[in-house]
Amino acid sequence: MQERDARLLSESGELDKIIIRQAEENVGWTIKLVSKSGSEQMLHSKRSKSPRIFKTSDASLRCCQRIGINEANVLL
């Protein structure tokens, strides 16, 4: 799911929660979006279908703010 799609999901009230976790081999952070219907999708960039990797947890949290989310779970 791209950032703009996540923003629409958030604005419609269908987004249940966001999970931020370390990517494989601790190379960065990823964002998982969970809808109220139970479907889970990773945030990805416009150019690739692989999960978007943020270099820092702060960068991933700033992305959540742009999406319109005020609360996120961070898993270490």
C-alpha cells in the first residue's frame, strides 16, 4: 500500500492500527497497516512492491504523522 492509499484508509476510519518494526537484519524500519476488517498490508514506495524501509524509527513515525495517524505500536 502506498502512503496516499494509507492516508485515504485513515481518513475513512477503516485503519485499525499501525505496527512499526525493525526490518530484517536490523537494516531499518517497516510499517504494517492493519484495517478493521483484519487485512494487513506493508507500506511500500511508488516504484516498488517491496516494503518501504526507513533508516530510522523517527522517519517511520514522521511518515505515520503524514498519513494522519496519532498512535502506532513499535516492536523491537
